[in-house]
Amino acid sequence: MTAAPTGPGDLDSASSAPLHPAAREVLLAALDRGYADPRRLHRAGREARLLLDNAREATADALGVRPDEVTFTPSGTHAVHLGLVGLVRGSRRGDGVVHSAVEHSAVRHAVAWGARSLEVGVMGDGRVHDGDLVENAVSPGTGVVALQTANHEVGTLQDVGGFELPNDVPLFTDACASMGRLPLPDGWAAAAGSAHKWGGPAGVGVLLVRKRARWRNPFPGDDRVDERSTGFENVPAVLAAAAALQAVVAERDEVNVRQHELVEVVRRRVAAEVPDVEVVGDPVRRLPHLVTFSCLYVDGEALVTELERRGFGIASGSACTASTLTPSHVLEAMGVLTHGNVRLSFQRDTTRADVDAFCDALPGVVAEIRSRVGL
Amino acid sequence: MIAPHDEYEVALELDCRDLPCPMPVIELARHLGDVEVGDLLAVVAHDPAAAVDVPAWCRMKGQVYVGADVTDDGAPRYVVRRVKA
């Protein structure tokens, strides 16, 4: 059973990507070799420890950081919580967190749980108002600035590292949407990533904490190999995640160019072939693999369902889906149309033919849904 | 900004209180032609998406978003000026 369960129509890698081929063999081998407790000094324990250390070094190497700055967590969300709230606990200035209005819900929940929110608005393309960000950062009581590397819904890159922040206000960056695909920015004290978004297994997050950062564990501690981690590491999954990350970094120059062009195809064809549509997000400074647009008068759930019937798996930030009645806070903050929303995110092997098939099908689907309400 | 009720003299008010997204915007589009160019058209909707989508619709269709107020029963009302066909 090695056949891929998904076809070329799975255009939702930003929700979760299939396991990278480079990770599969590593995972299978490590399931047998890496089961033991890495803290034990017997043969099996030393083997697990070796694999865990290898994973940490490979991850550090792929990301351009030190191995002792890498912590493996049970998810990207947990890495965000641990990294962000840990910086708040380490701050001498206060518990205020300045953050953009388009941060992932993991950041918003972390701030709501363990800090005080100082939200900064964004422009129509999703870029944060940098003057407001800096102004809030220097005000008394601000402990931390949190800014994503790239937006998970619209793809816009933030200028992380381009802000003049006070020396004692550390920056947390949620890099879950970009890790592996793009180099990390400069200027952060802690960062978070999520393996299943780059083709590693689910259940592996990466927390990076700079050597000299003032970070304090906000949760109960543990006695693991790594002082920041909690609970028994999933060594096989961590090693597979590291293998996938290395592979993604090695191939990203080629893949990114190809995906960037595919996004251009979607942006151009959708705008030209579907009436009353708004393509959103920065057209240039963006994630290579992700594109978002919204269609007037179209119900988001109907769009997801009709595209699925034609073999296309897409995500939508629209309300009026079964799971939520409120629209995406990202689209809302940008002031762009929230209904009829489609987010496409390509797989590493998505082709021009796959993208053209989607673009060929879309105008008819949109027209059919609009015709149901007489528009 | 939420203004007091009756801030705006509207020519037509659409009751979309109980309609889910994107029906309030669809009703707006359907009834735009019922008011004269220069007049105000309002849509009353509890749908939280309408707060973003009505201004976005105005921008996309070249109409003018005037603002929001609240009806006597507390429902948000979004006001649009028809400036073109």
C-alpha cells in the first residue's frame, strides 16, 4: 500500500501536505530503530538518542540555526504557544504582545491565554501597518512583538526583521506557513514551524529559541533531553520530519520558481475568466505555492462542494460553511470579500495541466452557483 | 463606525435579518436598480460577514459605501449610495 490516496486535484497543501517521498523510508526504518527512550543508556536507548540528535542537527542545518536552538514539539500550534508565551514570561517590560490582525489563530489563542493583546491592523494586501507596529512596540508594557513570516490564508509575506524594535522587545515569528519553503527571516528571538505543512508527518512541531533570548517555560517543565520539550519525543516522526525538511530545502529553488509561475497562471486566468472576482494578497511578495481569491454572490460551502465533485480539493475562508458562521479574521482584517473564497495551495508535484484543469472548471462552477440565486 | 439610527435617509431598506452569508449582498445586487442613481439603499443583516462584504461589494461594483447604523431592534444596517447603473 504505497499508492498515493490523493490525486492531482488535492490543491490544499497549506492545510496539510502528503508525506514527502524522502521521509517515507526514513520513517519506516526509524519506527523499528527509534522506539526506545532517548535518555536510557542501554543499546536501544542510545540508538533512539542518536536518531533524535541526528534529527536536531539536520533540522538546524536546514534552517540555518544552532542545534541547541531547536526543540521538537507535538505540533506547530504547541510550538507557537510555547515560543510566544515563553518570551512573554521572560520579558522584563510587561505582558503586552503587539501582533498583526492577520496572525494564525494559534497566536491569537496564545495571546488570549497568557498575555495582553495589542492588535495592529493590516493594509488591503495583508501587510501590517509597520508604523503602528513600531509605535506599539516602544510603548511601556509591551513585552513581545509577534509577526508571522507569511500569511497562511493569502500568502502575503511580512517584513519580519525589517523593523526597528527596542533591544529589550523580542520578536516572535510564526513561520508555520513558510518553513522549509523559504529561508527564515532575521531578527527573531523565537520561531515556530509545523512539519505536516512541509511534507513531514503530523504531530511534529519545531520551536526555535535563540541562544541569548530571554525565554521562560510557561508550562510545567519536564526532564527530557531538551529542557524546553515536554513528554516523550516521537523520534521516528521527528526524524522523518527532518528528512522531509532537508529535501524541501534542497529542491526549493526549482520548486518555488515553478509554483510561483503556477500562481501567476491562476491569478491571471481567474481574474480574466471569472466575472466579479477579487484576487487577494500581495501579487509579488508572497508564498510561492499559495493563491487566494473571492467570488461575489457565491456561497463558500457550495463552492467547496461543487469543486470537490469535479475532483478539486480546496480550502475556503468563507463563513456559511458547516463549521463556522463567522468569516475568516484574515480576510476581514484586509477588508476584502469574505464570501465565495477559495484558497489554492499547490503540492510539490502539481503541474501546469493540473492548474489549467482547475481554471477550466472554475468559471462554469461559479456561473452555476450564481444561477441558483438568479445572478 | 456605527451611527445612530435614522442617520441616513434611505430610499429603500432590505430586510435580510435572518439570511445567511452571502444572501444580504445578493439581495443588495438584486435591488440596486430599484433606487435612483444618487439615492441610498440599505440592507439590514445579522450576518457578521456583511460588515466586510457590503463595503467590498461597493468597491468591486463601483458604488459608494456610506456607513452603518443600527435599527430600532438592534440589527446592523449597512447603507450604500447608488452612483452608477
